[in-house]
Amino acid sequence: MGRLDGKVAVITGSASGIGRAAAIRFAAEGAALVIADLNADGGAEAVRDCIAAGGRAVFQPVNVENEAEIKAAIDRATSEFGRLDVMYNNAGLGGAVGPIEETSVENWDRTMAILLRSVFLGMKHAIPVMRTQGGGSIISTASVAGFMAGAPHAYSAAKAGVINLTRSVATQVGKDRIRVNCICPGLINTPLVYNHVPGGASVAAEFFANVQQIPRIGRPEDIAAMALFLASDESEWITGAAMVVDGGVSLGGNLFGANSPIPAPPAGFSGPSFRHRRE
Ligand SMILES: NC(=O)c1ccc[n+]([C@@H]2O[C@H](COP(=O)([O-])OP(=O)(O)OC[C@H]3O[C@@H](n4cnc5c(N)ncnc54)[C@H](O)[C@@H]3O)[C@@H](O)[C@H]2O)c1
């Protein structure tokens, strides 16, 4: 018996990376999938992967900048598979990059449309269907960039928006048994990351392993495992949560360590500071 037997999910951005890994995992647990993405070739491969994993899947061409196309993906779930249990708003890209004073309004607005407005639209069109069915699970991909600095400005702002939109909408629809959660991935080795690293995926894996508390880069399957939990009934009492899955990268660096000017203290007790001064 699969953990998602009988469930139907739409996943945006599932032609590649995190979304594709989640689609395959969901399919292996018995779900039927609508693969919703701009990339038709990757989408067709994802459909084949889902069927090979034991599930059912169809590809729906979707640009998440377009409200009608997001609604069409949800309509495809109900027309093809009869229901919608999971709406996973995951499509994304880097968006506007560069210094804030050189960022154009067009690039800012497009980033917000793809990373934040699309999440609003996925919620807007999934909720009425889920309400008539008696419940459902909405999952969105935020990022640790939503509460850390260092990623592109517009990207960070949009992902912070996803986290609080999740919390806000969760307070509206809990009574309908609709759960609204998001996942905050850390550094995951997908084309979104490794296409920007000279040397590609293997160099990215080696470099980013060094900044994690758990010393390896994230894999799409790490996020898919959390998405599976949030999609399944095992998480039926969890809503409004931002689940951090990041190998510890958002914990920050160690204060004491090989590269720190502060030697690690021996076991004992420190302070108060006016009595305790290390020369
Ligand atoms: N990789 C990471 O380190 C990381 C970390 C935190 C959050 N994320 C988020 O995870 C999500 C998935 O990214 P990924 O790392 O798997 O990257 P990816 O590039 O492998 O996959 C992104 C998918 O989104 C699709 N997409 C992009 N723009 C679209 C649009 N306008 N309409 C429809 N589909 C569109 C792409 O075609 C692609 O299939 C994104 O929201 C990203 O911001 C990624």
C-alpha cells in the first residue's frame, strides 16, 4: 500500500529538479500526477519516470506567469483523474539578479509573478476544488533565502512572501480541512544551482558540502521526502508551517573552529564577563 494511494497531485515546475523528484516519489507511493511546466521535453521525461515508478501521469504545458494556465492544470487534474488532493506550487528560477539600484521594474515584477503571484494563484484555484472534496494539502516551495541574506534580492523577497502567504492562508482554510504548508530548501544540486557553477554539478557538490553542517549538498530527493510527508495524511495536523530542509546551512557558521580567531573553550563554565577575561 502506498502513502498516497488514490490521491491526485498537480506539481508546477516538475519537469526538472525538486519538482521532478517529488513527482516520481509521489507516483511510487500511488499518486496520479499532473506535471505542469514550461519545459515540454523535460515534462515528457517526467511523465515517463512517473509511470515507470508505478503511478499515472500527464503533462500539462503551463507558464505560471499566466493565471488561466495555472487554472487549466487544476482542471486537468479533475478532468483526467477526478479530483485534486495536493497542489504543489514549486516552479521557480533565479529571477532578477544584480545590485538593487540596477534592478529594472520589469525584472522585479516578473520575479514576483513567477515566484510569489503563482503561489497565490495556485492557492486561489485549488482551494474551491479541495473545499468541495472535504480537504486537501497545498505545498509551496519557499527557500531558506526567505529568512537569510545572500541570495538575489527579489528572490529573497519573493520567498519571504511565500512563507507568510502560507501562514496567512492557513488561518483561512483550516476549518475546511485544507492544510497549507511550505518547504524551505537549502542548497540543492539542481540545474538552478549547478548551471551557475563553472564545472557544473560535481564542482557544486564539492563546494557546497563545505558550508553545510551535514557535509554534503542537498539532493532533490531530500526535498521530495518532505513533500511526500506534507502531501500524505501523516501530516494531517500540520498547517501554516515552513519546513526547513537544508542540511543545517541556515544555522550559520560555527563560532569556534579551524578558521576562527576564537579558540574553542575547554569544558567548564564561562562568565560573568567582568570576572572572566581571556588574555
Ligand atoms: N535548488 C536549490 O538550491 C533551491 C533552494 C531553495 C529553493 N529552491 C526552489 O525550488 C524550486 C524548484 O527549483 P529547482 O532547484 O528544482 O530548479 P530547476 O531549474 O531544476 O526546476 C525548476 C522548474 O521550474 C520550471 N519553471 C521555471 N519557470 C517557470 C514558469 N514560468 N512556468 C512554469 N514552469 C517554470 C522549469 O522549467 C523547471 O522545470 C524553485 O521554486 C526554487 O526557487 C531551489
